[in-house]
Amino acid sequence: MHFPLNTTSANLAAVASAPRQTHATSLSVLHLINGEHFSGAERVQQLLGKRLPSCGVATDFACLKPGKFVEFCDLPPDSVFSVHMRKRFDLGVVERICNLVRASQYDLLHAHTPRSAMIAARVSQKLGTPWVYHVHSPTARDSSRLWINRVNDWVERWSLRNCSKIITVSRSLRRELIKRGIARQRIVCIPNGVPAITPIDLSAKIGSQVWNLGMIALFRPRKGLEVLLDAIRRLPANAPSIHFRIIGGFENEEYRHAMLELVDQYQLKDRVTFTGFTNDIPKALADLDGMILPSLYGEGMPMVVLEALSAGVPVIATKVEGTPEVVRDGVEGYLAEPRDPQSLMDAIMKFTSSRIKWAAMSEQSVDRHRDRYSDVKMAVSTSEVYRSVVQSHLKTS
């Protein structure tokens, strides 16, 4: 049974006492998410919402912050709720989530951020409902704001004490949690996955002398846009004709203005175009020859890299955490050193040196995605975790 979370307590009580509609599925899960942005982690959440029902799992979402998820997630409206926290440690939403869990009789909770983990831990403590946690990126270095990282890391560590199972999106994140003292048997690695995208038309591009490279991201300091701009200005005079597209929104206006000023300072207006936020990643990729992700740190397993591979768009990326698990240097693209504009420039030059090599990398990219990183495989693996958690919970309760 679905209902808006901004209803009154009386209405919640009435809903809780009403007969529950029977799902044609064997499990029901409530995802607790921030919902502020619509970037990599949110696309994972969206895809789980789309694919889990075919695995016998009914899936709803509660957004703890106002933002883009509700607008862009393309999920049934009655499955996405707004239960906004007034501030970072607003625990007033715990009882509202508890009422929702009671009314809809969810079998378990699935949290995706330190904020949502804090709420899931309290709800589980009150109701006994098991919960799982999804680690999308390393919390201790997820942003350039050190104090925020420390707070989130502390919140995450505290919350995970009663978490039944932890899902990491990469082996690197799994290793990191084990180093933090979390038992191996509590952690399962489920790589991110994305749908198959119609591959780019190689025949239409193979003879082109112009290269279109794009960076797709929610732009913030850790994504390394400054490094890319520095690498572009270092390109030698004999470099091929390359145009760069900066695709995506910015975390804040201050950072956007700083990047525009760098473009002016480096005199790159003729080479760099800012296209803004897009919700149509396949369309953006179709126009590219290559996708660049010069991240400095904080990448679990970037969804945009998987989407690029799915579309047959080879990748130039940095050797950051989960990324080298996906892109093999010289096979699906090239890997550069993080924070090193000269290394990134060298990778760009190698990438644009041969259309024949580029075409081979495109075909390898599609094969890599189809073999390892499908959204269906991600959903099936996640549903298996749910069932193991629920079965274990039933045995001990």
C-alpha cells in the first residue's frame, strides 16, 4: 500500500490499520536515499527500482532530501515518497518511516548514504526490520570538505553496527571496509550495472579527422575537471582536431564560475563546450568518440563509465579505486595517473592517434559491458542478498 509521507499522523494510523494490498512478488523493500541529485548512485537506485520487480521484489523509495530524484527517476509516482529531513541529524523522520514500514509491511530496508543509514539503523532498532547498506563510494574521502567526510564516516560506522549485510560496488571498496574491521562475511561485492545501449555507429565515425571527447558528471572538485582543462591546454600544436564537451550540472554555482574562469584563462573557448545537465545519457554518448573521467578520488564504480562501455564509447579515465576494475588500459580505453594533467594529456594523444585502434577498443567496450556489467545481473545479485538477509532474520527472530 502506498501513500504520501507528508500525510498527518492520523492519516498514517488509518493507513496502517487498512488491509494491505497483496504484492504479486515475494519480497518488498523500502530504499532510503538522499534524492538530492540524479547522478551515478541515483541511477543505480533507479535501475534497481526498474529491475527488481522482475526478480520478485517490490521496491519503493523514500527521499530524505528535496531534489532531482523525484523529477528524473522515471519510476511509478506511487513508489517514490518525500520525507524530507529538516537538517542533517533530524531524527524526527524516524517515526514517519516506522509508520510507513508498519503500514506497507516491508520485509527489509535498503540504505544508500550515511544519512539514510542513520535513519535505517534507528528504524531497525525500533521495529526489528533488517536492513542492508549500499556503499557507492568511500565515505571518508567522498568530497573535498574534510569535516563533512569525517562526520559522514563517523555516522556510517555508528549506523552499521546493526546492519545485516553491506553491498559494495567494487572490490576496492570491499577491501577498504575489511581494513576498517568489518567482517568479510558481512560484505558482498555487487558491481554496478547498466542497460544495454545501442552501440555507436563505427562506420560513420571511422573516417572522421575530428574527435569529439566528452566528460559526463555531476561536477564537483573530486571529478577533476580542473585537471582535464589543464591537460587540454597542454595539447601540442600537432595534436589532432579535438573538441571537448562538458556534460552535466555543477554541485554549486561557485564551482561552475571557477571552471568558466579557467576556460577563459587557458583560452579554451574554441575547444570546450559546456552543455549542462542531461538525463539522456545514451543520447549524449551517441555523439562522442570517447568519454573522459579524470577523477581525483572517491570513485566506487562510476556508472557513466559503464554506460560509455555499453554504448561502445571507449574511456579515458584515471587509476582511481574501482575504475581500473572496469577499464583495462589499452583495451577499453586508456588510464592516466590522477591529479596529473601531463599523464592525462598523454592518454588523450594515444587515444586520438589511431581510428583503427579506437574501433577495436569500441568493440571491446561493448563486449566488456555485456559480459560483466548489465543492470539485470546487478538486480539479480541484489535480490539474492535480500533473500539471504530475510531468511536469516526469520531464523533468528
